[in-house]
Amino acid sequence: MKFKHYFIFEPKAWVGEGIITLNMVEERLNFFTKWTVKEPDFAGKIISVQELQISGISENMRNELTFFDFTDDKFSVEMENLNIGKVVGAGVFDEKMIAWEFRENDLSFEGYETYHLQQDGGYLMHAEYVTSDQFRTQIDGKLWLPPKNESKDEENEEEEQEEE
């Protein structure tokens, strides 16, 4: 099965940025994110790590997401982090969008994320999460593949030439 999406379906590193809005504080916080998507394992599970750096918060947030049970347009997703523990949800995708949601779980935590494919190969993303105490988080941002680091390539070429 060939996917048009590279995000979550191909082992790559992604970077992103955006704004997080929390209903408990009258503040919009900038964030930067890095996703590392690994090769599928023998069972077809795709493990990815999402790291978030939020302005004004010294500790980075880390989510481990595992995508599995893929069909033509659906999949399952498991998210684990230190704050909420482990939660399992359902995802869908088509040629222009990838999305997943977490609902009806024992953790009193629910929400969703959507990633809309852009012409440049990046994604516009939107997410909303709510906890049982009505703590709401809204996230809007963009995600893209970083350009190849040309300076490292040039350094490697120079080293190879020196060795010759």
C-alpha cells in the first residue's frame, strides 16, 4: 500500500511551530516541536516521539505516539506521556488529511489532532484537548521537513577530499 503522506508513514524527522492557548491563563504561548518517526517494527507498528518546547516553560514535554492497525483509511493510535499516562485512540486519513482522537477513556482526558497536507509537503495542524476539570488546551501550528543540512554535507565532502 502506497501512501501519499510522509508524516507518520515514513521514518523522518519533522519540525514545527505554533501557538498554544490555555483556557486557565489569558496567554498564548509560542511552541516549537520536533517529531521523530521511526521505521515500522515487525508488526507494522510505527513509533514516534514528539518533543514540545513551550516558551516560558523550562521543561520540555515529550509524547510517545504509536500508530498501528492500519487499514485503507483508518488506524489506531496510542499516546503516552508523564502527565496523562497511556491513552488509546482512533485515527483516520485520506489524501489531504491525517487526524486522530482520544475519547471515552479512564483518564478523563479527551481531544483530537488534525494535520492538513499543504502543497509544499508540510502540514497545518490543529489540536484541542480537555481534562475532567475543564482544563482546555488549543494548539495551532505548522509542521515541515527541515531542509537537508548543507553545511554538514559540505564538511563531509571536504573531509573526503582531504583523505584522497
